[in-house]
Amino acid sequence: MRFRDDNPADLARARTAVMAWRAQNPAGTGDELVAAVGRQFHPDYGVVLRAVLFAVDRHRAREVTGIATGLPVSRGRT
């Protein structure tokens, strides 16, 4: 699969599928993800699914540790 063959709808569908899978499999691996939801996508889409899983996990890690994204850092009380 070439990148230009991809479309935003496929990526949005992948994000939804990965987030749902991660919610049900909090300790699951990328290989398990591809085995479970990969058949819903193009056979070469596994690398994209793993990348989305990485992004989902990174976002959740920031939520757990309290790291806010996109917000200015507070330098103390005002």
C-alpha cells in the first residue's frame, strides 16, 4: 500500500478501532492488535495500526502522569 492510496477516512477508522481495542486489551501488544483488527484494513496497514497504538498509548501515559498537551506551563502562583 502506498501512502497516497491512504485516505483520512481509513485513518479515522483505524484510530477508532485501535482505541476500542486498547480499552478492551490494556496490556495487549502491537502484534495482538494487528491480529485482532488488522483484517478490517488493507493487508499492509499493520504498520499504521501500530503507529496509532503508539499514539494512543502516549496520550494515555500523558493523562496518567498529568502532563497536559498544548497548554502553557504554569510558572507558579499569580
